[in-house]
Amino acid sequence: MKDFSAIRVLVIDDEPAICMSLTAFLEDYGFKSSSAESAEEALDLMKNNTYDVCIVDLRLPGMSGEDLILQARERYPNQRHVIYTGSISYNLSDKLMALGMLPQHVFLKPVRVLTLLVKCIKTLADETPGNED
């Protein structure tokens, strides 16, 4: 089994409490985690840091979460994404599905079983080129 400390996760959400709690949860699990409160801040962090998986809120100030994913994937093709949204009616767009995103990569707030999120992050990180066991 892969050591979670090798997986770098970026949490992007405009609600500081969600960023803090989700980042702390991931760190407790052993992931290397960071957070950003906007898409622009996340893109800035990505310039100097490598992230295997980003957990992205869709409704962000400025650039939307979907636009962030599209730009990040263009710049960092090995990066994978999980959507974390409060919108119960959200469906993946054709553009995100074309990147390989699946319905199981979408989590509704609040996630009741956080171990499912952990499993999704690990699976996505394992799919990243160069990270195979």
C-alpha cells in the first residue's frame, strides 16, 4: 500500500473553516496538504508546488472551480481533481468528462463518510503517471 505522505493534496474552497478542517483531516490521514481560498491563489501555489490531487469547490470568488480545473489540467496534465460542492443538482460538464472526471469524483458538502474521499484521493494519485506502485 502506498504511503499517504507521498500524496500532495491542495484544498481549494472560499470558506476558511472548510479549508482548515479538510486540510487538518487530510494531514491526520498522513497526506501532505495545503489550501487556497480562491482559484487564483491555487494557480499561484501550483507555480511553485506540485500537487497530485486538488479538491475543488465549484463556487469560488473570481474564477469558477470548473475553470480552475480546466486551466490547471492544461498547465499540469498529471494533476487530478475532486469536486467538492454544495450544489445537489451538479452534473459534470462535457469538458470535465473529457478530462476523465467521473461522477465518483464529485462529493457533496458535507461529506458524511470522509473515508470515501480518502479512497478517491488515493485512487486518483495512483493513476498519476510516475506514481504507480
